[in-house]
Amino acid sequence: MDAPPSTAWVQTVAATFEEVYAKVVQMGYRAAPTSAGPYDIYLQNMGVRAFGITESDIQSSLGPNSFTSFITIDNDFSASEFGTQITEYTPLKALQITAAHEYHHAIQYGYNFFFDIWYAEVTATWMEDEVYDGVNQLYIYINNYLGKTMPLDATAPSGDTANTAAGSSTAT
């Protein structure tokens, strides 16, 4: 069972997501649609699975391709769980890039849920750097993204097309 995070950490998470929201809306993006009330963000001990995950919820009133979503992030970004993935980053920095990355997925779901996964991941990783330029975890992934030799208009390989049945996207 997950131990509840401290009140101070919960406030830090809330303030971080508010900061991300303000920055991306200022950039001209629509806020992520919600089914009712504020956007849902859950804290959970995710172990080594991922820093966070964005999952679709229900079709929004914005159109047939627009869906609401919710985000689950790790409850503490503990180095004992993530090992070398997090030793270069404080829990706060890991939270910051995860919030920027996952909230960008939430925005993507609001525009068009049926996107190519590679595009969703590349742009969400780019958003990490736009919102928190000093963290720079994206450089870990740069060779994976830029090492692709397929043209942008090529048909995606099987399994790398739309977010259909799984309805989720993860950041690690």
C-alpha cells in the first residue's frame, strides 16, 4: 500500500502543475479538457514503471477526437526506486519535467486523441525543455528521437500508430 506523501510534497506537486498550466496556456495552448471541475492528478508509488502516465477518460464536448484525461505521477520520485534514472535529478526536478511532459499529453488528448505515439512523445519531451529549460533530461532521449531515418510522412510501423486501446502515454 502507498504511504501518503507529506502535505508539503502535495503542495509542491500542486504548485508545479499550476506553474506548468500557466506556462503552456501562455504559450497559446488550450487547457486540457476535464469531465468536471479541476484537472485530476493522482500520486501513487509507481515503482520503476514510469515517472508518470496520462490516461484517457471520456470523450469531451470539444469534438469527436477530443478526450478528457487524468494524470498519475510517482508519489516521491525516490532514488531507491528509480536508481540511475533519477540520481542526476532531485525529486523536484523529476516532478517538474514529469508535470510538463504529462500535462502536454493531456493537452494533446484534448486536441486529437488519435495521434502518432512518436509525435506525442517527441513534443511532450520538447515541452519539458520549454517549461523547465534548466533540467535537460531530454538529452538522454535525443539519440532515440533523432536516430530515426523514416520520413515524417511515412506510414508508422505496426504498434506505433494511434493511442487506441491502451489510451495512455508514459514518461520515464
